[in-house]
Amino acid sequence: MKPIVNSGGILRAPLSMMLNLALVYVAYGICRIAYLLENWSTFAPNLTWGAMAEILRGGWMFDTSAILYTNALYIVMMILPLHWKETAVWQRAARLVFIVFNGLCVAINLADAVYFKYTGRRTTVTVFSEFGNEGNMGKVVAVEFMRHWYLVLLAVLVVYGLWRLYVSPEKGVPEGLRRPVRWRKMAAYYGVNTLFLVLFVPLCVCGMRGGATTAVRPITISNANQYVDRPLEAALVLNTPFSLIRTFNKQIFIVPDYYSPQELERIYSPVHTPRADAAERKKNVVVLIVESFGREYIGGFNKWLDDGKYKGYTPFTDSLMRHSATWMYSYCNGRKSIDGMPSILSGIPMFVEPFFLTPSSMNDVSGIAGELKNKGYYSAFFHGAENGSMGFQAFARTTGFTDYFGRTEFNEDKRFRGDDDFDGTWAIWDEPFLQFYALKMSEFRQPFVSAVFTASSHHPYAVPEEYKDVYPEEGIVIHKCIRYTDNALRRFFETARRQPWYENTLFVITSDHTNLSDHAYYQTDLGGFCSPVIFFDPGGGITPGMRDGIAQQTDIMPTVLGYLGYDRPYVAFGCDLLATPAADTWAVNYLNGIYQYVKGDYLLQFDGRNTKAVYRYRTDSLLKENLVGHVAEQGQMEREVKAIIQQYMTRMVENRLKVER
């Protein structure tokens, strides 16, 4: 290609690209302000300057991700270490790519400001299937264009501004690359541009994922809840290009048509109504979600294991169980930490994909904290990792927790050693963080509901230096961590007993999921979901003992609210364990495309259309004998699991996870 005019500057194309991307941030900011103003009546009642600052802070992260994704082609065109990119033809093409992609993003952001009124959320890719068979969309769009002419005008002005203010590189091939070739300048040009490419690409990938602290998984639309107090406000944090990108090819929830709405309600409904005989208790609630604390490690659940010789790795938990209500067949509803929180705190099991990572994470969601807030409870969630880690902070706020205490707040507390107690990988060690938790609760007004998510019993399976000789390697690598965490729980309860709120508190202990196993029973399809469910009331309100029924994480919310005599309806996919006969208790989970439904003596495995297996899990502990077609209970179990699935999918899609009041 023939150069145009002479100019110098080795990095002129990459530098002009960075200035142009800065213009796109401005464009996104204008769109966000327009979104706010277009829906002012919705956002204004609860909007403060502090809240707006938090929204803008979160918006910057989501805008960065969207801008880098949508400008990927433009970025490549501008940073490739090729001198062709300095020519006029190449630059005209790059400018066109820049304007087309960013103009489209501006248009959909502004259009979504209108659509928000009908959905209360940012548009995701489901909009295409939702209106895919509608023949009148052209007319609808035309009408809205006319009604919102000012947004159309704004879009035109913003796109014109991007075109007019676009910074072009100085025209011409760098002087050093002209003939006759000057080898030193050629080497400098290609060397510097290649170095820029090598340095910029990792930063670009980091920005797409949502920042350096999201190495575990990229941000999703549910992370926006971290920056707002109400789910509706998350729409201000997000931008529509990001929402579309993150939900592309993610059709998670498809509503089956097993039953008519009327029949569905007769078979199963997750709506819980108050019990007429329930007496109100103004007790505090403390929920301990213990990382990887599977049933396998707890001796009190396994007195039959290893011919009765198994002792487990949790002497304190074993002792606590003697004063608690427990269930022999208790299960988690997912296999990841991000599955545990919705199941435990909101009664939402994991079906198909983690709830956190789906568009439905933006739904209105019920939860223990949100429901008890109706009765004047204060609420707080604790997690010793970096604030915002794993999306826990966002979900906690979504479900009604008033405050969040993480690694930042721990480090600010002068009673503790701050990051000297950081495990170097994930979070503050369990022992000091649980002490922080116990003492912090003494500062809360009563009644309160709180939850803590521990972290130490986790890969890379380490314990603090001072405990390496106390808890040496044994069995499998997680066992020493389980011993450490069990001791941390012991010390937590020692401190809690001295606090003024202790006697008037209901404690719930469970795990987020299971982990490594060295017993065949816990390595089966069902065994991998074996988690403890423990209710302990030091005031003596709950009769201790091991029940023969079935329990699951999603039972925790209805059991807690039932025990407190909660008098309002709510949604939870579980049952009140203290008020439900053992024969009527059940559990459900999802494993690689299979729904597992446990009730009575049987485990039924259902793929959404057909039953694949039925096992008498209580006696056939290793699930060896498939009894499909030979069990009288199979038909009724199929009806029930279908109803659970249909209720779940319907309520996810229709945003009915919360009872309208």
C-alpha cells in the first residue's frame, strides 16, 4: 500500500486507539445517565449521592468488559505489529469498524432504557426467543421510535461525536520503514509494537473478565447486585451489550409443559403459608456455612461406617450434634460454593446452571434475611475473602442482608491481626475470622439474622503454621483442614457462649458442598451430595436427636421461618423439617443433566423426559441395583419431581421467586 504523508511515531496507532476507547467510556456514561433519567420515577425514591457513586463504580467495571469485547476487532486492527496499519486505507477501515460496533452499542443501550419499564431489568439474549415469533415487532419499534424521538436524537449525536472526535494516527508509514530500509528503525518499530501487543493483551483479557480479582470466574450480570441495595438498581450498573454477551448461547431455563397450571399447583407448590398454630419466637438466627464440610468427615453421621470403627475428624461437631436436631439423610443441592448460598439462604436449588450465573439471578428473590427484615430483624453476612469474591456480596444484598463483613472489615478491626491471618490464597483463616464473627454479633441490635461462609477447608488444603504439628497429614489431604475448621467452630462456640445473645439464638450448621472422599458410599451419584443439616438451640426449644427423615439445604429457610412462627407467605423449594412427617421429607439435586429426587426409601434419577434409574438407596448404599420399572413408588415420584422442575423453571422465567405483597 502506498503511504500518504511522512510522519514519525512508533506507537501512534496504539496510542490513538486508547484515546478512542476513552471516548467510548464517555458514550457509555451518557447512555447510563439517559437510562436513569428515562426511568427516573423508578430509581429516584431510593437514590442517594452515595448510592449513585457506588453504581458508577460498578458500572465502570461492566463497561470495561463490554467495551473490550465489542471493540476486540478494532483493537486487533490497531495493535498488530504490522506497518500496513499505518496506511490511510487500513485506518479508514479501522475507523468504520469502530463507529459501527460502538454505534450499535449506543443504540441498544438507549433502546433498553425504554424497554426497562416492561421488564425491570437489562435485556438479555432471551429477548430474541421471547419475541421471535411475533410478527408485529416492526410496528412496535416504529411507535417507540416516535414516542422517544429524543433518545433517537441522542443516539445520533453520540455516534456523531464518536465520529467527529475520533483520533486518527498520523498518516503515513513511519519514516524508518521507508525505502531505503533503515534496519535499526525497522527493528525498533516491530520490537516496540510487539512488546505493546504482549503487554496489552493480558490487560485486555483481565478487563473482559471483570478485573484481576476475578481469576476464578468472569463476572456475570448477577455481580451487579454487589453495588446496589435493590435488584432493580442493578440495571443502572449493567450495560446492555454486557448483558447480551454474558447470556449469549445460555438458554438455561426452559419451561416444560408436564402439567396445566392448575394441576401443577395441586401436585407441588413452593409457596409456604403460615401455620395457624405457630407461636412467634423472636430468636436470633446464626447460619454457619462451612466450606466443604461434608457428612463423610463427621463421625456423628457415620457410626455405621468402617464396621462401626469410624471416628471421623470432627470431635467438636460430634459433641454439638448430641444437643442438636439432625437428619441421617441430609444433602446439599449443588456441588459448588455458588450453589450453596441460594440453596441455604433462599431455598433455591441448583438446576442446570448455578443460579448466580444465569439471567434469573436478576429476579426478585426471597431469603431468610429479607423475610425476617419484615419482622424488624437486623441482618449481616460474613465471608473472610476479598470483598465481592465469588459474587457472595452481591447475592447477600439481593436476598436482603443489610450489611456485609469481609476481609476489608476484618482488617479494619484493631482487635485482630489483619492480613497476618490471611491464608495467602483465599481468605482469612477460619479461627480468627469466626472469632471476629462472634464478637461482631455482640455489636448488633437484637433480634438479628446473620450468616458466615468459612473458607479454610479448601484447596490448597493448608492449615496455619502453628497448627501444622497439631493437625498433621492423615488420610486424604483435606482431613487436617477439617480438623482445623472443627476446632475453629469449637472456639467460636466457646466465645459465643459468653455473649449476651447466645441463649436466645438458633444456630444452623451446614456445608456449601462436599469435597474429597475416601469412602465408596460418598463417591456415588448421591453420595457426592451428602452434607450435614444441623439445628441447635441452646435455649432447649428443639428436641435433640438424629431423625430418620431426609433433609436438604433448601429446607433450612422454611425450617427456620417455621420455628420462628413467621406469619407471611414466601417461596422456598423445601419443607419445614420440624413440622413435616419423615415420610414426606425429600431432597432434589442436579447432576450432569440428571435430576436426582430422593424420597422415602428411593432415589429416582430423571433426565427431564424419562426416568433413568431408581435405587433403594438406604439398603443399596452404592447404588448398584437399578429398579426402574419395578418399584410401585416410581410413578408418584416422577409426578412430584416433574412438578418441582416445572415450578422451578416457570418461576425463574416469570420472575416469581418472591410472593407479591
